[in-house]
Amino acid sequence: MKNTQSATRNPKPVASEVEPSETCTEPGRSIRVLVAEDSPTARALLVYLLEDDPDIRVVGQATDGHQALEMATRLRPDLVTMDVVLPDMDGLEATRRIMAQCPVPILIVTAHADSPELNVAFEALKAGALDMVAKPASFGEEEDEDWGRELVAKVKVLAGVRPRPVF
């Protein structure tokens, strides 16, 4: 339920309007998510799918690893979705740094989940991520609905986890 004060504001505030948070366990409070994704198309889809759920609010969007680290530290989201392939600092390094500086549940969202040469799943877990979901091979297909439901379900489960720092 939204209070009357928030009903007069935009229900989906941009990152600069969102207050930092310590926990997402307050009844009636949205799960606050930071999306780290460099592809504008994939980022727009992630934001759309997440914000379509009334229990989730995207509080920030990072387009590289440095932004993800800075925004995670400043915004204190309940969960970060992290792409692996990001400019400047990749998602695995950003995950390591976030987990060392301000531990938060991280869900890796990548097109490289099944790539044996990258060994992404192992490296993501080693860096401190809690889980991973593979991006769909193509956007706009009927399978996207199932993928979106899987993504939202994982976000809801993982947002309640309180990870410890990983060094």
C-alpha cells in the first residue's frame, strides 16, 4: 500500500529521487533494484519487466561497472541485476567490488551464461553473486514472458538475502 504522500509523486521515481535503504523487509515496501546493463534495448526490457511488478521499483540504471559500484554504494538497493560484459569495468569485477564495499544481493543477467570459455557461472558466484539468469536469445519472442516471470521471481527471492562482504 502506498501512503498519501507517495500517491502525489511519481510512483516510479528516478534514481536521484530515491532514498537509501537498509532493509527491504518492511511490509508494503517495494523491492529497490539497481539495473546494471550497457545495452539500451536490454536495459529497457529489464526495467519494463521489473517495474511491471507492483512490488519492485527500479531505483537506478548503470551503463558500466564504475557506475554500478557508485550507484550501489550511494543508493543502497535491495538487489542489483548485473550484466557481465560492461565497458570500463566488467560485471564480475563490479560484483567483487560491490560485495567488498557494500554487500547487496546480486543477480547476474547475461547472454554469456552458457559460454564454456568464460566459465561465467563459477566466476560470478566466486565474485559474490547469488544467482544467474541467461538473457533470452532474441527479444520480443513469446518465451520472453516466461523469462520475465523467472527474472521477477528470482529478484523477489534474492532481495531478502543479506550477504556478507566478500574480499
